[in-house]
Amino acid sequence: MTQVLDTTRDRSGGYRVDLSRGERIGRVCSEWFSRPADERYLSLSELFEAVQIRTERSRTKTVDSSAIQVEASRDDAERLALVLPGCDVPTAPTHWSFGQLASLVGAPAAYLRQLPAPLAGINLQYGLTSHRTEQVKTLEIENGRVELRAVTGPDYGRIFDHELVSAVQRIAGNGTGDTRWKVPGVLDWSTGIYNPRVDTTKDTTTLYASDRDVFLFLVDDLNPIEAGRLPDGSPDLYFRGFYCWNSEVGAKTLGIASFYLRAVCQNRNLWGVEDFEEITIRHSKYAAARFAHEAAPALTRFANSSPTPFVNGITAARSQIVARTDDDRTEFLRKRGFSKAETGKIIERVLTEEGRKPESVFDFVQGITAVARDKVHQDARLDLEARAKKLLERAA
């Protein structure tokens, strides 16, 4: 049985979850923490409208870099503008596009920003005139004035932000509960109850867009999945979730991550994450085709897929007993490349959190991920989590 009966629900309407298991992922928390109010949206339709209007006001073209003229006035040490081929009015570079332009011609953007505009303009003009790459691709927007949003190489494969949002809308509707996919609820730390029914506000939303990117995080938290039982006999509950991101100006790749999780807290940390999968697409020449044929269909497949394989994998790992003695436990971990110190920490962590020593593959996986959560350095944490995932996959 994969779907949980109503009897597993708390009186408040939430679900009791076990946060001592699985991974903690802070990517959404980082986004939540850094986004100002004007980058937060309350629905997918509101988000789509904002990025779609931006695209409609934008235009792209490929121009010779040597034909770009830099204008700066001694009367205004802060103002620097560009005159692009085929454009009659000066174009103001954004902070981001100025950095891209400087990078393309091999100039240090941070240094140029410290110079008076006329002096920075002389250096930038020299770089453009002598730039070996003859052509660049520009993205301009007209919104009261003409701004240069991005400057990339001529083969840059732009995927517009609204295309990603539209792909998410096809499976998630408005992202507010009109489909099974919605902005997540909130964990109550005092009770261990995850409440999926929380109003979407500027403080709780996980739908973001800036002038450089979009980021979306949604969960299916009204349809919990039971994958085995906890030591006290209560169900081990999971929810499906995914987040995705893109930058049409080249600030980051396009990516989609899917996973199962147990809870989301107020500051949008993901707790008890299992079966994390991620795909990324660089904005290379054929990026748009890859998005159409790989990323968007993968998102749809995950949204419509059955949780049965995931549940079966967890069940198999729980039932596969691999160690009954201390020697068995040590041998099991050491044969899989864990050091003596790591082996001791993993066994001790399971004993502390479960009240018994590890016996099944699932026990060892939970111990490894618990030790990984304590790692300060990301590379060390990711290495342990990858080894835990590999162990779980082999058990299935």
C-alpha cells in the first residue's frame, strides 16, 4: 500500500514525520532567504505573466563586437552607455550584462566598475575593437528605456524563463492547489507535525523570479506516501517534490531536481530527502531542443509517475538484513570503502537515533546520511550521500 489512510493524520490536519532520516537539502532555503519581496510570486500564473511580459519586450540579435560603440561623458562619471548596431538610441547595460561584456573581452569587470565612466569606456572600447571573437549575441529590453540584459557568445542557446514556467504550469496548474502540486506547507518543530495547509504569502511562497533568473519549488504534500514503518510502529511518510531553475541571461544553467521528502520547515529547508535526482542543461547551441526533448518530459514523467518503485526500493532495503554482529557491521562498511572512523560513527549514529545497532541495508543508509548531515564541507557531505544512495540502489 502506497497511499496513507486518513487515520495517520494528526488532529490538526497535518502529518507526523521522522526528520532523523534522509538528507537535509538547503538549496530552497538559500533562495528563500535571499529573495526580496518584489522577486516573490504567489502563483504560477502571476509568475508566468511577469516573465512573459519581459520576453515580449525583449529582442535578441547577433552583432559584430567591433561595431559596438561605448559612450561616456565627463559630465557624468557614473553613466556609461552602449550604441549597438541597428539601434538609434544608447543602450544602458545592466550590472550583469556589463560584467558579461567585460568578461568576453578579457577585462576585469570589478576593476572597471571602480573607474570613472569615461576611463572605463576607453578600456572597454579597446577590448571590443580588438576582441578576437567577431560576433556576440545580445538580449535587449525596452521598458521606458533600452537596457542591455545579456551579452553572450553567438552560439548561446537561450531558453527563456517563461518556457520553464509554462512547462511547470502544464503539470501544476497555478501551483496553489488546483492540481496535486502546490507551494509547500510548514513543519511545526515543537510537535514534529508537518502541516500541508498553509496560506501562500510572500513569506511562505517558493515561486521566485529576478531580472536574472527564475526558481520554483512545489510539492505533492496532500497525498503522502507510506514506505514502511518506524521503530514505534507508526508509518514512515514521504511526499514528492521538485524544484527547477533557469536564467535566460546566462547567470546559471537550466536544471530540474526531483525527490521524495518528509517535511519543509518555515525557512524552506528540505528534511528527510530520499531518492534525489537532478538534471542540468547548459545554454549551449542545442539547449532549446534538449529542454523540449529531455527536461520538460522528465518533469512530466516524475509528476505522473507511480511511487511504487520508490516504495519497493525502501521496502527491499529494510528487509535485506546484512549484519547481525558487530564484526558483520564493521566488515559490511569497510568492504564498501568506509574508513574505520566513519564506520564507528555510522554504527553509533544508528544506535543513537534508532535505539539499536544497524542490521538492514536501510539502517546503514540512514546512518550514512545522518553522518553526512554533520559534514561542514559540501564535497565531503555529497560524497557520503552519493555512497548512501548507491548502496540503496543496489539493495533495490
